[in-house]
Amino acid sequence: MGLMKDTLKHRGMRNQLAEVLFEKGITDLKVLEAIKSIPRHLFIDSGFEGHAYQDKAFPIGADQTISQPYTVAFQTGLLQLKPNQKILEIGTGSGYQTAVLLHYKVKVFTIERQSELFKKTKIFFEKMGYRPKKIIFGDGYKGLPEEAPFDAIIVTAGAPEVPKPLMAQLKIGGKLVIPVGLEDQIMTMFVRKSEKEFEKKEFGSFRFVPLLEDKN
Ligand code: SAH
């Protein structure tokens, strides 16, 4: 994880990345501001920092990847976050998406099922001063019933199907953003309209590592 160094050069590369994302259609100013301020190179192993500010996913160990910046920005934009909201993230991974969420001053609960990544990222958050409410080692399929309901739930791995517990843990008016599918995924958003009704919207094709069930 590098020397925790952030320089003017890194800043310049981040501004360029934000520019690239803007050209690809990311117009949410707050997301672009997050991209400009969060040192993504510190979330991947040192030695690969040349890759950090390209708009690409990148391996982070344990067969997992840090999501592509465009994807992070796109998913975050869909959530329309407001300060103090309660957010559940499934798939902590490198913690980069978590840091983007924290930029909105929301309360983040984040779940990771790979113990290696869970431990590494927990320590990293402490070093960096990122403060999610809780980082949990466990199976995100089940959500986090003891903290429900949430204003938003974001899933950062490809789900073969939508886990029912996640729908159940949304507030009325709350949003679930989840890539659904096996090989490719359709970015899907469910907005809870009432106890029983959900509005579903689809946003095109993405590619994620799979959301895996039950392995602790
Ligand atoms: N947001 C992360 C994305 C990492 S990739 C980042 O940008 O770095 C997806 C992550 O989801 C991986 O770390 C993977 O281990 C995790 N994951 C997969 N299935 C999961 C599950 N059932 N519960 C929680 N995390 C899961």
C-alpha cells in the first residue's frame, strides 16, 4: 500500500481523471470533487501507481479488483446522497468506493467477505483517517438487519440475482443500486415506493467480479 504519499503530480492526474469521467458523461459535481480529492493510488499496491489514475479496474489481491473509476462515479451518482444518510455498501474491497461515499458525509456501513481484504482495508482506513461507522467481515447477501433500514444500499460485485434481504432493508424512498447478471451485469436501481412496491430502473451493461454467497 505504498508510502502514503500524495503529491502535486497525483493531484494533477486526479484532475485529469475527473476530466475524462466528465467527458464520459459523469456530470455530478460532488462525485467529480470526490474523484479529485481521494488519492486512489494509495488504495492499490505501490509499484502500480501508474495505473491508479487510468479509468480502469485493477487487481487488489484475493482475486478481487478495485472498481473502475467510471463505475464508482456512476453508481454513486445514482444514489443522490444527502449528508447524514445511512448507507450500506456490499463489497468493501480496497475501500475506494467507501471513501467516495464518505465524501458525502454519510454514515457508511460496509461489508466484505474476504478476510484478507477485510483486515487490510480496516487497517488502511485507520491510517488514512477514513471513518465508516462500521466495517464488517461477513456475507453481504444478508445485508445488515441490525442497522436497517438504510437510505441507500450499494452493491459493488455482480449479483446473479437480487438478494431479498437487501430489498427488505431499504427505507421507503430508499435506493438499492446493484449490478445484476452473471457474465455481464445490468446496472439496476430499485427505489422503494412503499412497503411492497419497488420501482426498477436499468442503466446499461457493466462488468464486475461476482458477488459470492456464504463463505466465512
Ligand atoms: N468497492 C470495491 C469493489 C471491490 S470488488 C473497490 O472499489 O475496491 C467487489 C468486492 O466484493 C470484493 O472485495 C469481494 O470480495 C466482495 N464480495 C463478494 N461477494 C461478497 C459478499 N457476499 N459479501 C460481501 N462482500 C462480497
